[in-house]
Amino acid sequence: MSLKTAVILAAGMGIRLSPIVGIHPKGLLQIGELPLLGRSLNFLKKNGFEKILIVVGHQSKELEKELEKYTNCFNTQFVFNERYSETGSMHSLFMLHEKLDEDFLLLESDLLYGDDALKYLLQTKERDLLLISGRTGSGDEVWIYGEEPKENNNMGLVKKISKQSREDFLMCGELTGLSKISKELFNKMCVHHKNNNQFPNNYHYEECISDLSNQHSVKYLLVDDLVWTEIDDPQHYERALNEIWPLLKNK
């Protein structure tokens, strides 16, 4: 069954990137001719997606207005997280618990990547799958720990997700912020979040997946040489401009 629904998390304030974007949403940061989210939405259109849910918060009106020309080809819903300044990304995802009853592709708003990244995910039959890369050295990495990847498909079982170094698990790669989430996993994530978090909190969706990894099987797909970066601070921005964007243009 091919995915037709995508969720984009775009509520964050992007404080660390404010020297570059000011008060504007970081998903509107332009690299090349397009903003980050404009490029992602074009990729989704190219790959046959029909329904897009975008969770907004910081500067939500600006984001909705600027994305209008990219979203008018989809069945699009903007969902406002009014507690964006005191919650992490899991609460943004939780905002959709009454709006989603299907598998979906999950994307973060601050990613620069090529269309091949989506194709790697979409060509697999796995319903719960995190796209990961080899070490980028970019800083602020989210590490995926788990089983050794299978040689025939570069997949393995996720055991733990953390920004901290772990000696008790095998480090398999870096989370890219592109994932496939089944409706069953999403429902478990929402229940876990509701039962275990109070406001304010800084609980993120990857932490929730990690906490549930012992009761719900989630796999990773390793693309060791994937060309991508998140853009979360000025250092990431410089890397995007000087290293990642030139490589993507040449592909």
C-alpha cells in the first residue's frame, strides 16, 4: 500500500537559528531557489502524496501564507499547536490524534535533502521505518542504536534513540527526520504521551519511539552516504550552503 498522507512538524521557534532567520519560521529558510518546506512539498507532490497535515505554532500565519502556493495541490490541513513554546515535537504530533487514522510519512521542517531520500523510504514495505545516515559530524546528532543492519537490505531493529552516547547498544547511524509511521505506532505514541507528560515539557517524537521500542517493532533503513542536513543553528546553515547544497545541485 503506497503512502498518500504526510505530516510535517513545523511549530518550533527555531531559537538557535534566529541569527540567520530572525523571527521567521526556519522552514521558510531559502536554500537555492526554494524554501526548505517548499522543496519538501514539491518532493511530496512528485511522489504521489495527496493529503498533507502541517502542525504550526511559531509565526503560523506567515508560514501558512508563504506555503500556500506549494500546498494548493494537496488536501492540506494546518493544525495550530497553541502550546508550541512550552512543548516538544511529540505534542505537535499528538495534536493530530483525532485527525489521523492511516499510515503516514513524517517529516521535520528544517531538512535539506534530495528526492532520493524519500524514494529509499517509499520503496520499502516496512510500515514503521526510520531513515538514517552514516556519521555526518554536523553536531547535535540524534543517534539510532539497535541491531546490526542486514547486509541484503541495510535494515535493522531500533533499540534506543538518543543524543547521548550509549555503550550498551550498537550505534547504527543518525536520524534524518524522515520516517514512516503506522497508525498502530502513532496510536501507541499518543497514549504514551498523554499518560506520561505534563506541561511544560520538551518531549520529542523520537524519544517517544525510543520509549516504545521494547513493545512495538520499529526498524531503521541505513543509507550510509545519504546527502542531507538538518538546519538547526548557524553552523548547520553554513554546512548546508557550503557542503550539502553543492552536492545536491550536482546530483
